[in-house]
Amino acid sequence: MEMASPINSSPPRKDRPVTISLSANASMLLDRRYLLPGETPDELVTRISLGKPEYAAIIESLEFLPNSPTIFNAGTGQGSMSACYKFDIQDSLESIMDVARKAAFCQKWGGGVGYVLSELRPRGAPVGSTHRVALGPVGVMRILHSISKEITQGGRRNGAQMAILHVDHPDILEFIHAKDENPEALSTFNISVAITDEFMDRVLNQMASVRDMQIWQAIAESAWRTGDPGLYFIDAAERANPTPYLGKLTGTNPCAEVPLLDNEACNLGSIDLGKFVTNGRIDAKRLEPVVRTAIRYLNEVLDRNIFPDPVITAAVNRTRKIGLGVMGWADALALMGIHYDTDEAVNMGRIIMECINTWALEESIFLADEKGAYEPGKLTRNATRTCIAPTGTIALLAGCSSGIEPHYDIEWIRVLGDGTKMAERIPVMDRINGFQPHTAHEI
């Protein structure tokens, strides 16, 4: 694969009429979930491109799409354009209800919310001010779940929440098993255990206590049964924290692609890598300007964003985090004749993301020169620039495979949150000349 040397930002593309081409499934999804009353798909592209033809070009071509809240709310003057939020809940009723209020508005506008519950006292602990006992982390999750079920995300999709609890919390076993018997009772939640290096070292080196092994066994059994809990390697996240002096990365957004500080949000968008394969290779000369334009787009969305609480606005403005990711990775590999579960695929992914990271970093430096760094003394406009999200619905719009996941199957039926069934097949099946990519069932 040939990689272009870094260049300055791409020249603006000439203004021209917007013409977006969508599959039948994408058109149905766009109509049901994204279009404003009376809006056409072409008018949607114009609305979310912020008046810039270079942005319209990469969106119209479906080479790049922003996260869903941007598509919902850009150009309307209402609602936030960020998909990801994270709040630390402190051990008081005031904090619980304040976070619940902020989270309700974030979800009303289409965002998902992650919570850190580690500071909450365990269930049944005395509450001196009322002579009653504490709900505990799982009890607080039930309150947040009930609120989310009533709101949904912007009224257009199911709510998405993440709960994270530290492995040393007294209620960790109750938390791990919270979704075992009835996952629907907390269906808006993913849950993850904040695991430390110290805990993992004890388990891996056979120095774990009885309690450690009980926790580790419970995690394995519950994850096998329901898919929850996940693990959040909290020390590893902290080692990569770009602003440790502002606070610790105690948790993440609902899909766990973005570790965030308390009250932070992140703007996301993704590039369809499958659209950049030419003659069996990634065309880096076409990919680079799209990466740079997408970074500028996400940065401008941040400038125009609206948040439901001034503490969120302050936290976002302090670090200006954005997250450019990729989708269509399985499609790109299939078009290159590479199986997903091979060393060649891993090495290809490393090379591509090194280039994307480099271009994104350079463009953020250029933006800092033009508009100012995210804080004095820094070189970049944005504290973070890249991350890879699952891209469920925007991958459907783009007509590509989701995120960096393998193809689910050759053909399958997708069931949307409202029960709608859509027949799907590998998006690039007609272009891979008989190559049979390894699917999730084989990997």
C-alpha cells in the first residue's frame, strides 16, 4: 500500500448541486430517523455541511459521516451535536439527581451517557441525614434506566448508557451479576468493571485472593451469559490521558471508545475505508485530504455546538476533544483480498491508522496556528483527535460494514429497535470477485 507524504489541508471543492445516492435500506432509515419534516436527503446534506462545499462533498459521497446527533441537529439551532458524554456521580442525592438531569437532556438531544458509580456507598449503608440506607450503585442504575426508557435518544432511537464500577467497590459482585437473570431490566445499559493493573497482575500471576478469584470467575460467567460486564482497563487509560492535570479518565461513553473527564463530551465522525480501495490497495492520496477535511469539520461542529448545561460547555471548551474514526474496515479488507483474522490484516490496520493519526495530528496543529490551541502552551487545537466508534446506523447510511468489526455473515436479517426487519448482505459482495471473507461466525 502506498502512503502519501503529509500535505497541507486540501483545497476547497467547487460548489455544485448536492446529489446523494443511497441504498434502499439507507433511504428507509434516513426517512424514519434523520430527515426533518419535509426534508429531502440532498437538503439534509446541505443542512449538516455547515455551509461549506468541501464538507458537503465528503458527506455527499458517503466517504465520511458525522455521528447521529450531528445529523439530527446540525443547522436546526436546537440540540447538541455530540454523541458521547460522561459524568462522575458523587455520593449524595444532590449529585445523583444533578447527573440524572444532565443525562436526561443529553439523551433527549440524541446523545449517549456514561457514568462512573465508584464513589457511591454500597447498598444498605446508613445515610445519616435521613436515617435510611443507601441505594447502592445498582439501585442508582435502575433510576437512570427508568429515566432513559421514558426519554429515548432524541425520540428517535433507544437510549444508550454505560455504568462503570471500580473492581474494589464493596458492591462489585452485585454489579457484575446485575444483568444475569433479566438483561431487559437494564436494557439501556452496558456495564463495565474498572480493572486495575494490580488486580490483573494478581490474577495472572496466581497470587489472587479468594475474593479476587470470586470476582474474576463472576466476570467470566456473566460475560459469557449476557455479554456484560466488559472490562475498562483504568490504569492503561490513564497512561494515555492527554490532560492528567485536569483529572482522571475514570470512565467512558456508552460504547467505550472514548475515555472522558467528568462532564466532557466528544464529537465523533467516521470515514468509510472501503471507498478508498482502488485496484486492491488503499489509495492514500485520496484518503489523506478526506481525513484532513473531516478533522476540520469536526472541529467546526465543536464551535457551533450547544450543550444542555454550562458545566458541559466549560469541560468541552477546555480540551476540545474530537474523535475521527473509520468504518468499512471489513469491506476494505475483502476488496483487498485479505481475510479479517490474519496478521496481514492487523499490520494493514496499523499502517492505515498510523497515517490517519499523523494527518489528524498535523491538521489539528494547523488549526491551532489559525485559531489557537485548546489551552496555552499546547501545539494542537484538540486534546484528542481520533477514536473508532461502532458506527451502527451511520454505517447503514454509508452502505458499509460497521466500524472495524468483521462482517457478521454473508447475508442476514437486521432487526431495528422499532422491530423493523431489513435484509442485508456484505455491502461489497458484488465487487470481490468470488473472494469469501471470513465472517464473525468463523473468527
